[in-house]
Amino acid sequence: MGAELILGLLGGLALFLYGMQMMSTNLEAVAGNRMKQILERLTANRFLGVLVGAGITAIIQSSSATTVMVVGFVNSGLMTLNQAIWIIMGANIGTTITGQLIALDIGALAPLIAFVGVVPIVFFKNKKAQHIGGIIAGIGVLFIGMGMMSDSMMPLRESEAFVQFMTQFSNPLLGILAGAVFTAIIQSSSASVGILQALAKSGVVTLDSAVYVLFGQNIGTCITAVLASIGTSRNAKRTTIIHLSFNVIGTIVFVAVCSFLPFTKWMEELAPGDPVAQIANVHTIFNITTTILLLPFGTQLAKLATRILPDGKAPAKDADQWFEDLMASKHHLGVSTIAISQIHEEIREMLAETGTNVRESFKTLEEGIDEDGIEPISQREEEIDLANVRLSKKISKILVLDQTPKDVTTLNQMYTILGNVERIGDHAMNLAEYAVSIHEKGLEFSDYAAQEIRSMEAACKKAMELLEKAAAGSVDFSLEQASALEQEIDDITERFRKNQI
């Protein structure tokens, strides 16, 4: 009997977690890019931010995925710390939809739901249809696992030792600790709440004990964001502090409510005889109430996070390692936007180095210099070449992920830009080497030739400044300006070459 119970429990847990992952992954694949685009257009409006955070999390069924994306957006500068606060609050509300879904109690139809979902996965070639089938099948598998867990735990109601153990969770501290640790291990509050609902359905845990475990689960879910923030910027780390603060404050408030008010009795009266729905309702009310309470104090939460983690001389983060961790993340929502933003920033830095080399190489022509004198230019040129290789590899890795046509076009254009910037760097290096050769042979330019070189230098410097403005997203840049400058350089090249001949 003991072995059967354990095997049934493990099998049910395996199906439940797999169904949860299957549903979440396919929802993310279907809705991910659309949700990402909504977030990109996010305004600073707190109410809109909460709604967007709740909506995205309800659709993809994972507050962890939303929070990881927000941490990445803050780290990349695509989102401010204040915007992140509202998204995180909304994500905590959105994650309660899974518990409400489980509370629908459609276990008898679960095999049919799973079958309906498997049909498009097996027989359809269309990717979108397969993803939709995966969502439906995930729901079916989730409910089958839920049923197996509940059935296998039924005999535990007769075990005095187990019932005695579960009653320990009526102690707020023990209950919160158990919920936080378990959720931190499996890294999903939705899954851990579902398991708690299965325990309640089997009658082995009462609502009086379950509420404290539930409060702890809300704290434990923050571990995913904490792990995602390793190696990120100060503000990204503060985002995880805000996430943790939200749930800790909510837990303190609700522990006080449970201590002084008959909160659990109210929840039982709201859904009499249905412990699964009671837990789902507590989870929803916890997050909505905490959001309403903290919504006016978002700025204060940001200040608290800044006080806990003040500005200071932080060790330089390894951008390449952070990128690799981002690519390896199991949450792909928003990854391409974050990665594209980081690559864009690195291209700007590469372009700035190239601009410096262009200016310095013209200076060597004017002043005359030996081989040792062009060492700084040579070092920058090597960095430009390495940056080209490194960023090209990053672009290749992002293209492997599912992308919108717009993102594919952007990445291909970035690849072309990298090649062009690297060629500009090569030309600047060539100029410096010619300057060394001229100096070593003791040659001098005539006054007229020197004036022509200065004219070319002015045109090239103007072109580089325009490029750097374009990379920074300046409104002053236009393609007409760039085209006119390019034509000017072509014209003076032809004219000066004829003059020299």
C-alpha cells in the first residue's frame, strides 16, 4: 500500500508538472512575441502597467516568465524601474488564474481534453495549430495528474502521523517557510499552489494550515527572478528586491488578518465544501489586495530597493556571460528584444571605437608618425575585429529562437552593419599604416595635397558623427543627409585623384 501510494503520488506529480510546463511553453510560443510588443510600448501609467502585467501572466500562465523578462528589460534599459514595479504587481495577480482554472474541477473530462490536444500535435503540420494543441493537451495532462495526486493521497487521511505533520503548518512561521522552500525548489508558484490544492482536495490539509503555506509560496516564487538577476545591472537587481518586498509585505498583512479576523471562515463560506476553490480564492484575494494596498506606494518601493541596494562601485559584469545565461533561460518571452537591445548597444560602442580610429588615422597623415605611434590605433582595430566576430555569433544564436519577421529583418540588418563598421575600421588602419610608410620614406605632402586631405577628413568626420547619431536613435538623422554626404565624399575623391595625377 505504501509503495502504491508513493508511485501514484510521484506519477501524478510528474503529469501535473509536465502538463503545466506543456501549457506554459505553448502559450508562450503562441502569444510571446505579441505580449513582448505590448510591453515594448508600455507607458509609465501605473494602472495600465498592472493590467498589462496581469494580462500577459494570465495568458502565458507563468509569473516567473514575466518577471524574468522584466528583469532583462530593466537590465537592457528598455524599461525603467518604476515601470517594472507595475508589471510585477500585475504579474502576481495574473498568476492566480492557474489556481482558478484548477478549481473548475473538470477532472472527468481531462482524458478527452488531452486527446483533443494531442490530435493537432500528431496529425497537423502547421506550427501554430501544434502549439494550440499543446496548450489544450497540457490542460488535460495537468488535470489527469491532479486527479492522480488527489486519489493517491486519499489514504493519508487515515494516517495519524501524516495528519499530525500537516497540522504543524497551522503555525504561521512553519507554514510560510514550507511554502517558500518548496516553491523555490520547483520554481513555480502555479505548480506549488496546484499541489496544495490536491492536498486540500484529498482532505489531508485544512484551509487554516493551507493559507500560511500559500503565503510562503508567493515568497518562494521570487527565487526565479533572483537567479535571473545574477550578473545584471543595479536596477535589474532592485527589480527583484521589489518583487520580493511585494510578497513579504503582503504576507505580513495577511498573517495579521488571519490572526485577528475570521478570514479562513469567510473563504470557506465563499465556496462551501470546495477546498480547491477556497485555496484559489485566497490566492487571488491575497495578490489583488496586496496590489491595491501597495499601488499608491510604488515610488516608495523603488526607494526602499535603492536603499537596500544603493548605488556603488559594483564589479563590472561580464556582458557575454549574461547573454549566454539569457539564451539558456527556460523562459524565452522577450528574450529576443532584450538580446537585440544589448547587441545594438554593443554596436554603438564598436562604432564609437571605429570613429575614434578614423579621426586618429587622419591625424597621423597630417603629423607624420612612426610604427610605435600607431599602436593605440592598432589595438582599437583588434578590438573592433573581435567585436565583429563576437556579435556575429550572438546574432546567429538569437536567430535560432522563434522570431517575428520584423525581428529577423532587424537581426539581418545588424549583421550587415557589423560588416560595414568593421570595413571602416580596416580603412582607418590602412590610412595609419600609409602614414607610417610615408614618414619612414621621408616623404611630404605639398600644401595643396595637405589641404585636400583636410577636406576629405572633414567630410569623413562629419559622416562618422552622423552614423553615431543614427546609432543613438537621434531625430536629427535622415537617410537624405547620409546619402548627400556619401555623394560628397565620392565627388571629392574623384576630383582630388585627378588633381594628384
